[in-house]
Amino acid sequence: MTAAISADGIRKRYGDVQAVDGVSLTVETGEFHGILGPNGAGKTTTLEILEGIREPDEGRIELLGMAPWPRNAKLLPRIGVQFQASAFFVKLTARETIRTFASFYGVGPKRADAMLERVGLADSASVLTDKMSGGQAQRLSIACALAHDPELVFLDEPTTGLDPQARRNLWDLLRDINAEGRTVVLTTHYLDEAEVLCDRVSVMDHGKVLKTGAPAALVREIDDTVRVSVESGQLGVEAARELFAAAGAEIANLDDNGVSLAVSTRGPGPVLSVLAEQNALRGLEVRGATLEDVFLQLTGREYRA
Amino acid sequence: MSAPSTNTPSIEKERVSTFVSITRVMLTGFMRDRTALFFTLAMPLIFLLLFGVLTKNAGTSHVKIAEVGQVAVLDSMPGDSRTELEKAVTITKYDDESVALQKVKKGDLDGLVEQGPNGQVVLRFSMSDQVKAGAVQTIVNSVVQQANQAASGQQPKFTLAPSQVEDNSLKAIQYLTPGLLGYAVATGAVFGTSLTLVNWRKRRVLRRLRLAPVSIGSVVAARVAVSVVVAFVQTAIFLVVATMPFFGLKLTGNWWLVLPLVVCATIAFMSIGFLTGAIAKTEEAASGISQIILLPMSFLGGAFIPIDNAPHWLQTVSRALPMRYLVTSAQSVLSKGGGVMDVLPAMGGLLAFAALFTAISWRFFSWDDA
């Protein structure tokens, strides 16, 4: 089976800015792929080049075995692109909007309405798009991208500005879309989102892909410490330090702020057994590294535009 | 996996469905946009009503005179002569000469007639309005001459038999209707095109269209169709209002030629909207630039005031403006008996203008901001 996307050495320059500087990317059919990176990393331009909206200066791209540039009418019905929430016609209701977009693909109103129902907007079908909440507009935007049943779906920051409930609901929807066999490419600022949804992620910065892999594999790779904490007052700091040393645990940091006794270590095993022996497990929390740590390690901590 | 659709409908069918959808979208949007409705339909109509009422009696130099005391030549006129006279003159009786004289001096009356000694008829007038001063003298003089002739008891040797050939006097409503219709059509087409383009670019609807398998031709065709429909609605409203007895526009035989003319003018004005929409980044800028082009073009093209008496160089400038071709040709076919040959050259000119402006605009056009 050919890969859904294969891109090789894409470059794009705007004036003095090398927005995309040699991106190579392969997304397998059926994969849920995330593109992560700070603002200005070149995510959006990369996505636009993949979608066929912009012509790369250099590089070779194939989407479903076809070149996206120049505009290819055979390819267009097979891909779906979700836009940021306001990309609708003015003064139209949700139903009118999705029926219009569906009609461009020769998809009838029945299927358009079913799609609306699927994203939970059946009750808001006659609301003007300008009056919809952020979450509703995002769901409508996704519904519009899916109305024609595309094989390959591009989602550009679909959960930006949503409340936690709306975000979780949208995650369920996106997982379902992927489970149906569609290939999904997602850009996001939320690393928890990428960790939960994506099979693989590509971390970008300065127009380059720094690393690609499964989120868990990337996290393991950075070999960070694990933070173990329990409720204060069960074990003194000095007593704990001696017991951990006796058990052979390597401790990076140990303190008690009056609320929690917290230990950072690369070997959580001995630490946990000491705490268990001392019957000091009340309020236990174990936190490993996250994708966010991977991200910060790869892209640094300075502010971005 | 729900199977991705493999049965792609024929390209022809898709084009029609795209055309229909986009047309519906734009018409719905227009109908729900109160600002657009006001500026394209209500405001030009208000202009027509306003100008129509204000200039209702302009063009006919109706003379008002005062008859102070008894004036024999006026009082002894036979009934039908008197009726004929009152078509041109309003005669009001005054008893006090000084009151009437004051009104003549202020210009409320154009002249004052009183009985002098020895059969003299005294006429006092003001030269403040030279045309009316001339008219009042001519009219009163002819009344006196008629009375003399009647007094002589002889049949007149020479008589004048006037008859009107055509209404060339150009009543106000005859230039107001095509002029303001031109302004209305231009407003609808320029703003409709310009704002749609900017709004769609800003909201990324253009990008969406580009990523959908639609032909750009059917999108453009839909926009043209909507603008033509709007222009026809404007034309219908204007003709209905102007031909009401109150305004009294009389349509001549080939008035329907205004319809193909309006289609060509709409396309020409749309090309201006295409240019302003391609240049402007925001709706506000698009409105501003469009207005800067639209208002001078309307004045110079004779939409508000006839430009026949304008300086020669201004008339030359106006020949480069689509407004002039619409207004003068519409004037000709609506009420001056113009025929096909009066509109064909104008239609050609309008389409040539549209082609030129579309070509220029295309250079500035972009699908996306930045």
C-alpha cells in the first residue's frame, strides 16, 4: 500500500524567511499523524504545501499517489481540509453552510444533514454560523471537511479555544474518524492532545522536522527523571533520605513543602518500595516525562512570536 | 471504513450544482444583509423620490403674475383663451398694489399687471430671473395684441398652428430615472463584487473553494447572475415608480432595450468591484476605494445632473466612464424613442471596459491574504 503522504525535501522561502527548510515526511495510510512546533516553526506553511494551496520552491510531494500542485481536480474529492472556525459564508445557518459545501462535491443534502448530526449540531442546524460558539463552529468546520467522505483529512488546530468538555468530545470524534480508516494529519499546540490522539508525531522548528516517532517512544528517549510524591507528615525528609540511600535509590531531588513530600529519581522502583514499607503511600502520585518535556527539550524554552 | 465515494458525478452536473449553490448562497446572504439591501435598493429609490419631487416643476418656466384691481384685457378674455393662458401663467388677484409690488421685488411673483389710463396695460417685472422676465413680457404682450386684434373686429390674417413633434424638453424625470438607475446599478455591482471578494478572501472561503473540485468559472458566473438579478430588481422598481402618474415618465417603444444594456453595465461595474476587491485587504478599505471611484464616476457620467452643458474637457473625461454609456443610452431608449442602434455601441463599449478592467484586476488578484 502506498503511503498517504510522502514528502521529500520541501523548501519554501518568503523574502528573507526560510519558512520551510527541507521537510521530509511520510504518513502511512490510516495513520493519525501530528505536526507539533512552536509558533513560526513552519507548521502552517508545511500543511498548506501538503494540501496543495501553495507551491513549494523545492521538493517532491505525493498525496494518495498524486501531486497536489498544480490544483488537481482528481485529488481534491479525496482529501478533506478543516479550516479555522470562521471560514464560512456570511449570513448562512449551519445547515445551509454544510449543504453548500457538500454540493461542491456532488453530495446531497441528506448526507450533509447526517454529518451535522454526527458532530452533534442537529439541534443548532438553523443557527447562523456567526452566532455559534467556538466549539460549535469548530465542529461545523470539521463536519464540512468530512461531508464528502475523504480518505485523507487535514486538521489545523481543531481544538484551539475550546473548553475541556468540548475538547474531549472533539477528541472522541477525531478518534472515530481515524478508526474508520481515514488518514488524519493534525497540527496542534496542545501536547496532551497529540499524546492522546496521534500514532506518530513530527516535532518541527525553524522549518525543519527535528524528530518523528510515536509519542511514548519519544518520551522514553529523553530519559527524564520520574517525580514521586505523597502527602506530607507520613515520613520526615531526613528519615526518607536515609531510607532511600539504604535501599540504593538514586535521588536527584528531595523536598517537603508542607503539602507533599516529593522525590525526583531515575529509579522509581526502590523509592516506591521504601514508601510502601513505611506505609506512607497516602496521596501517591507518580509523574513521568510527557511529550511537553520532549517538545521543550527539542525546541528550547525561549518565547516565540 | 465507510467506502470513500467512487462515483464522481459528471463534470457538467457538478458545475450546474456549484452554480446553483453559490447563487443561492449569495442571494440568501444579500437578502439577510440589511446594510446591503438599504444601499442597493432603498437609498437609490429614496434619491429618485427626493429628486423627483424637488424637480417636479423644473424645466417648464411657469410664470406667476399678479393682477392688481381690474385689468380689462385679462377679465374680458373668452373662456377657452383664458384656460389656454393659464397653462403658462398663474394669475392671482391683488387689491393692494404695494403688497403685490413687494412680492415681485422679492421674486415670489414674476410680474404685476394693472390697468393704466387710456387703455394702457402696465406691466412691472423684476429682472432677477432673465428667462422669466422675458417670458412674462412676451406673454402679456401677446395677450394685449390678441385683445387689440379682437377689438378691431377682423379675422386674424395670420394664425399659428403649433403642434408638438416629440418631447425634447427633457423633463426632470426623464434624466433622473436613467441617471439614478445608473447610480443604483453601479452601487449594487461594484459593492457586491468588491465586498464578496474581500470577505471570501479574508474568511478563507476562497481557499475552501479552491480546495473543492469546483470550476472557478461557475463561481464567477454565479456572482454575475446574482448581480444581474439585483440590477433587474432595481430597474423594475425604478420604472414602476417613475411611470406613476405623479412623476409621469412616459416609456417609449423600445424601452425594454434597457435590460440588455443593464446587463452589460452590470458586468462593467463588476469589473471595477473586482479591481477594488483585489486591491483592498479589508471590507472597510474595499468600501472606501469603491466609493472614491463610484461617486465621481456618477457625477461625471451624468447620473445625478445632466452633463450636456459641462465643459468640453469634462465631457471627454466622461466618455471613458461606463456610467455615461449606461445613462445616455438608457435615457435614449426609455423615453426618447431610441432603438437598437442607440444601445448597441454603448453595450460594446461597456463590455470592452469590463474586459480591460478584469485583465487589470487579475494582476492584483490573490487567493489568500499574504
